[in-house]
Amino acid sequence: MEFLQLRSLQDLKKFQSVARKIHKTEFPIDYLKRSKVIVYVDENRKFRGGYALAHKAPFRSMEYLAPQIINAESYFKKFDLNDIFEINCLWLDPRMSGQGNSFQFWLRLYRDMISLRKKAFIYTYELNRPHLGRIYSVAKPKVIYKGKTPKLSGNTNEDWNVIEMATMNNIYLAPIRSPSFLLKRLLLSKWIRKINRTSLNLLKS
């Protein structure tokens, strides 16, 4: 397993295709080109996880918002758009929970977020996918909007989404405030390896 940053048009189109199957959205190539696109690949070069960090506006999450919401939101008054980035296309194959893969994935995302040197980030997830909300909750986010959102380029139809923002200060503090998030994934991988070793020894005996 290894991480790759995608830059070529061919690779971005492949990422676009995979993201479309997972998120039911065809993220525009122009959007992916101005994002840091990372994939987690296996020994057969198959994508097993990934994400896109858009470090330049416009952000798709903000395009969902009505002007009056943006004008009234304190986060947009506190932070310039150049201080914000967006997380999108986030996914990890559930079969990657063993061998430390999950731990490595979230640790890489954490490092990449910090490397952007921004002050805040924004993201969107569907109301019917609350597990994503639980993942993002380690950043102590603020709900900007929850409800029906308009159709954007690449979306098949209107949807019901949650749009949240969080500060990078909360990300820096996440390992202290929520150490169980990464620790649980590390311990889970060790527990799975122990079971695998035990099973192998039983087969040999």
C-alpha cells in the first residue's frame, strides 16, 4: 500500500470516475486540477481510498449556500477565502481496516491538511451518510447549513446535505482532544493482525 498524488489528466479522470461511483457526483476536472488529489493504492495500483483538498476558491460547499447565509456567517467574516480549503471526495475502502491501513490513511490526511498552512476548512456530506459526520466531528466543526441544496455541476439532482466548517486549530488539538480516533484504528489493525497470526498458526498445526 502506498500514497500517490495525482497530477496527470489521465489519473485525474480515473479518480473522477471512481469518485462518481462512490459519491454519485462527477467532480469537474477543473476542480480536481486545482486540488491536491491523493489516492491510497494497493499492490495492483487499484484505488483503495482517497481525497481531494481544494486549496483555491471557488469551493463547491460554498456554491450550495445562498448569499444571505454566506453574508451572515461569522466564519466567512473571520477568514479570508485564501485562508480556507475544502475537503472533498473522501473515502476509504472498508476492507482497508486491517494491517494499519486505516491508521496510515487518516494520519496522511491529517499531515496533508496541516501542510496547506490554512486557517480553516469547509466540507459537505449527505444527510443519509452520518458516518462521515462522525469522522469530521473530531475537528469540533460548526454547522453552516443543513437541508436541501441546489444541483451543482456534476450532481445528478438536488440533494439533502450538511455543510460544516472547522478551524485548523481544532485539527492541531484533535490528537489531544480525541486521541481515540487514531488510536482505535491503530489498535484495531494490531488486533486483526493478531487474529490472522493465530489463524495461520492453527492451520499449520
